[in-house]
Amino acid sequence: MARPTILGIDDKPNMLQLLKTLLGEEYQVETTGEPQAGIDLVARMPIDVVVSDIRMPSMDGLAVLREVKRLSPATEVVLMTGYATVKQAVEAMKLGAFDYVIKPFEPEQMAAVVEKALEHKRLLDRTRYLEGEVEEKFGLGSIMGASAAIQAMLVRIRKVLDSDSTVLVAGESGTGKELVARALHYAGRRRRGKFVVVHCAGIPRELAESEIFGHVRGAFSGALTAKRGLADEADGGTLFLDDVDQLDLDVQAKMNRLVQQKEIRAVGETEWRRVDVRIVAATNQELHALVAKGRFREDFYYRLNVFPVEVPPLRARKEDLARLAAHFLERHARVAGRPPAQISAQAMQALERHDWPGNVRELENVLETAMLLAEEGVIEPSHLPALQRRPRSAAGASAQDALELPYATVLEQASAEAACRYLSGVLKKYGGNVTRAAQHAGIERQSFHRLMKKHGLGSHGVEEGSER
């Protein structure tokens, strides 16, 4: 491993020699009596720590500090002087100096200050590296695609990254709305805060207020201890309201104050208190249509719809298919500990012909299945049974249609269509009330909602996109 590089700048040769003697055994030490020459060196090569005198004839140490930080913000700067004043020390720290050493100093003192400066730099470098990895994984780099539709969306997202404006992310099921919400958080100025998800569709109606805002002990039957809400968890970060259209109208009324004034009140509390959160919401419904039907509060809709972002469906960005497919195959291969499967030209044509009603989520599921079926490592059309056009109805398919498909595929399609029809019928029976529909089906609400997503159903039992 290369030794850290220390640059000494002082107009006195004996001080430069002292720095070499003190630090030369552990570090690579460069020295110069000309401040400008030292600045030029910082511009040409990586320097970990600069140790500079303050009083020099051609340029003072504060000017050196400014230039070093301009050229290399990660380089730490230690200043030396025999004429220390409190005002000068305060100014040096404001400009970014790591420490301030008064001459004459003990050799051990200088060695300790340099070691601390290096440790501080190592910690900052590690933090920057980890933040870079997080941003690459969850930030704008996680949104893949060169299509005009995706690039236009990214241009719009960049306009709101460093603001606290409320963002409403809209798009069909499976388009990647949560990915967009995470990118808004991790590429923005709140990246060091928490990204907290409220799964609005998965919270039972009677517990939604407590889950989001928290409750005090004894607030209701069973509240044996106080509980922090998700809004508190997101303080300093982002609160993401996924499937916001599923929030109960009464909870929407209380959410108004959080979105508008950033104030919350836990169940059982009497005083409102502030939280520092940015609100990002997502929906696969047309909220203005729900407002017209009385199923979504108009005031809440307008408070959410400050900066709308539309996520394009996969059928509108098919030029991104190849890149997305390669990404998913590589990811699943890495998990499976095997080389990524290749896609034949015929299979790629099949992918391009498909309309992708389930969008990017459907593409990933199709490719995961295909990778498992492609034992030779090359995905062919026969490995894409899910892309076969569904018969006009599973039960009424012609014998000729059925003969074109494997038995397992026909059985799978018939089962999927029957399940879809059942879920749709139950939802319609209860007017889109997911909780009552789940109770009727004898399924937990969260499981019922997962099935809705799997079959691309909105809360009214209508396939996503058909209400648009």
C-alpha cells in the first residue's frame, strides 16, 4: 500500500528539514519554500495532508489553505505559526483547516496532529465512498434507460432533487415508482437521513393513524407502551407514501397537516409538533378521478400534487429492453452463483413483441423464470412461456391454441385467469374496499394486496391501465 503523502510549505529551510526528519520514516514527505510551488504540486498529484506556515513573504498560509481546498477539498491542511491569535485561528478553521500548531512545538505534537489529520481524511474518504455506492445503487444511477421517455423523466427529477417540495410519482403497477422515490432521496440533499416507506395498502384502516403518527401509552385499548410513528422515523429524511390512494379518508385529513405544515400529533397527544420530513407519494391511480368520485380528498390531492413525476410504462420505452434484460440476468446470476444467461435473437424479438402489462416487474419475473429453464445458458422463445399470448379465455381456448403450448403453461394460464377473475369479482362486490374483500376471501390484507399487484388489479378490480 502506498504511503500517505505529506506536503510541507515554509519559507524557512530548517523547518522543512525538521518536517522531513519527523515524518519521513512513516510518510512520503514533499517540501517547498515557495507557496505557489506547493499549490501547483497539489494540482498535479494526490496530497493527503499539507502542513503550511502562515507568515511567508510571497503568500500567507490562509491563501494557501483557500487554494488547496479549492483544488483538492479532501486534502487536510494543518497551519503553523509563531504569532497565533484567536481571530486568526477562528478564520483558519472556518476556511477548513484541520488544526493549528503554534511554534515552537514538540516533535510528538506535530506527529500526533498529522496522524489525526490522516485518520480524519481516511474516515471522510470512506464516507464518500460509501455514499457514492449508495447513490449508485439507489440514486439516479439506479434508473436505467437511454430512451427519450426515461431521459425526460430524469431531467424532471433533477429539477427537484435538492428542494423539499412534495413529489407525486404516478405510473402503472410495476413501472418502478419506489425506485424513483428512492432516487429522489439518495441523490438529493437528504441522502444522509432515513428513507421510510409507508405501505398505505398494507396498513389496516384502524391502525393507519397509529402506524404513521405513533401513539402514547394508554391511547387506546392494547396500547401498553408508547410507539414512535413512521413520520418520526423519517425526521431529517424522506417519508414515502406508497399506494397513497389506499389511505383512509379520515387519515388523509390528518396527513394534510403533515404535508402542508410538517406537523404531527400522535394518537393520544394534545399538542402538535414539527418534524423535518420531505413527502414523496406514489400511486397507480388517477387521483383526480378518485377525487371526483369522492374517494380521495381534494385538499389532500392538491397538497400532494406539487411536483408530479410520471413514470413511463415499459411499452413506451422498449428501446431500454435489452439493457434492462442484461441487468436482471446479471443480478439473478450473481445471486445464483452462475454466469448470466444469454438471450437469443429470436427470444429478444419475443420480448420486444410483448406489451408488458406488468411493466419492469413483469420483465424481471419473466427473465428469472427463463434463466432457470435455460439449462444451456441461452434463453430461447421456448423458455418464455409467460409471453405466449393468453387464450381468449383459459376455459374457452380452442384445441388448436392449447396444442401450441405445453400442458403446464395452459394449466398455469387457466389458474391465473381464474384467480384474476375471482379477485376482480370480490373487489367489485365490496366497491373497492380491500379490507372487506380480503376478509371475504379469507386472506390477510397484505397477502390480498400482493395478489392484486401480481394480477395487475386496481382497487376496483379493473386491470391497471384500463381506467386511464
